[in-house]
Amino acid sequence: MKWFRISSYVVLGMVVLIGFSTFVSAQEKVTLRFSDWHLTESPWDKTLADAMALFEKRNPNIKIALEPVSYKEKETKYTVELAAGKGPDIFHVHAFSLPMFFDKGFAMDLTTFIDKEGGAKFLEPWYPLCMNMMKHKGKVRAMPGDYMSMVLVYNTELFKAAGLDAKKLKTWEEFLEYNKKLTKAPERWGIALPGAKDPGFELRFSPFVWSFGGDYLTKDYKKSALDSKEAKEAFTFFIELYTKHKVMPPGVTSMNPQDVRTQLAHRKIAWEIGSGWTAPIVNAINPELKAFDVLDAVPLPVKKNKVTTIWLSSWVMSPNTKHPKEAWELMKFITSKEMELNWFVKNRVTSSRKDVSEKAPEILNDKFASVIASQLPYGKVVPQIPQWPEIVDTFTTAVQEAMTEMKPPEKALADAHERINGILARKK
């Protein structure tokens, strides 16, 4: 009997120990690697850090490891790491890079997670165009993030001093004349546009070629369309802003978007092509400017077509993640109505969620966001093909060759046209 009681105590102790071990195991923290280029940029870095801290508070079993990456290097970094079976659990990319990630199998199929959340009903808040770009072969493999149109952001004080009203701007010809009047070299230039090899370049150049009636590729994406009269006219107009009219500061071929915003922040230029992110970043660079008061926004000029570039970002879950359930919880949190609205309030970035961008008073009453939202119907996206990064790199080379006068504009564009045809010919 005594032996039985001892044995019972031993068994009970083992049960308690096992139960305790299971409880401890359940409470062990899972670490998710979270990567975003915004972590390298003020004030977005603080907004993200605060958001991740809130997520950790609500999910005490999940720890977030923040991994900053530059905007320019993100695609290269992620593809190299993912190909090696590594990489962050959740990462942020330009939506136009998605075809490359999809084609390589570097994006987790989210369909099962979405179905458990309610399927089509769960996805109703997002704009259809945005969700369509997140799909590959009928499967959702990413979730939309920022959704904005490109507009002109200008310094109202400099315009007033020059006797100009940006809100009266209609055509690209007027745009040139405005820039001539705003340029007071070497103290100030009219505008700066990034000429470095940076993903931000295509956002700012594309409206030129589209508005002039041209395009990068033919409609079937099989050949370059840069040999058209309209494309040639747009390219020459863009290049001559720098080489002939000299309304851009020296060195734009090495400038990325942040360099341009720095010029705007320090009154070295009067305006730039930007979007909802411009004012908060400029304000962080130089608080003395009082960007939210001094800056304003207007739509881009028109030649033949009223058109602008659409910016759309996306959140991707790595197929290599060891914690898909927890990673999905983080993705849901990032793309929630609460966080998307918070992202706008803190950083003036409009959302791919209709229930935020179309209904939030904070957006409807904002002088920047209201202009950005008004231009969404005129938005266009660059070709959604895996070859696009190589194509736009080739095109940017042509811009740099022409701006530095290594080649005449027509020669630089013609060479890019031939090289792009070669890239597309390798498709099959």
C-alpha cells in the first residue's frame, strides 16, 4: 500500500511536471524577422518601431527583430537570402517587384490564411486593383500596403516670391516656364528629379512618357516602344530640363529620392514630384521649414493624356518562415484598418484599404491626401513582368548617358530601345 502511494505521488509529479513543461513551452517566445526600408528613414522608423512594440504587447509570445534595409538594395538582399533558404519572415517591397518574387517562388501562398479569416469578405476593404496585383496563378501571395498617386509638391513661399500660382498649372509647357522663373542659380533651381539608379526613378519619370502619349513597351509587352515619336519627345523634354534649360541642380544623375527631398527641405529647389510621404520626410530633414504649413500639392501637368504613376507597396511572407501562423498574425496587424489609419496620421501615407482612404476624415480633410486621392482615377502602373527591373535599369542608364552628355538624347534612347528588345527576346 505504501509502495502504491509512493508510485502515485511519482506519477502525479510527472504529470504536473509535464503539464508545467507544456505551459512553459507554450509561453516560449517566437522571434519573427521583420524587414522594411522605412526602418532607415525618419520619421517612418519611429512609427514602425512603435507599431512593432504594440504588436509585441498584444502578442507576448512573439518578439519582433527589426531589420533595416535600403530602398535601393531591398530586392537584391531579399532574393539572395530567400534563395539560400533564409530571409526575413515578413518583408516590404514595391508591388511592381512582385512578379520577380512570384516567378522565383519567394512568396508564401496566403490563401489558406485568408480563407480562415472569411475569404472574399475579409478582402472586401481593399481596392480590387491592389488585390489583383497581389495574386499569382489565382493565389494571393502578398497583401497591399501604401497606395498613392504621384503629384507635384511645392514650396508656396517660393512660388509666391516668384509671382506664380501652382494651382493654375495645366501643361508641361507651362511647367517648363514655371521652372525657368523659379530657378535662381546657384542659390536655387526649379525642380530636381532623381537620376540615380533607384526604384524611385520610374515613379517620377513615367508620367512624362505616358502624358506625352508614349510608353516603355508595346501593349503585348513583346517589344520596346521607345522608338515612337511620343516617347522620343518625352525623353528629350525630360533631359533638356537639365542639359539645355538648366532648371535642375548639378549632379541629379547621382540623386535618389531622399537627396531630392533634402534639396526641397533646404529650399534649394521649389518643388518635386512626390506623394503623401514627402511632407513628413521633408519636415524630419529640416523642421525649421515647417513643411506641413509651407508645402502644398497639385496634380501633374498634361500633354496628350492626363495620367500619373500609382505607387503601391506590398507585404510578403517568406516561404522559408518557420512560424507561418505567427507571421500571418503580424501581417494582419500591419494591414489592419487601425494600423493603416495610424500610418496615415503619423506619416501622411494613404492606404490601399477603401475603408481608410475613402472614409477617414483625417484623409479627406488633408490638403496633401485630398489631391493624391483625386488623382487615383488617372493612375497607371508600369509593366508587371519579371523583366521589368532589368528594363528600367537599362532605361535609367540611357537617362544618365543623355544627362551627362555622353550621348545625344536620341542616341541614348535608341541604344536603350535595342537593349530592351534584347531583354524581351530572352523571355521565351
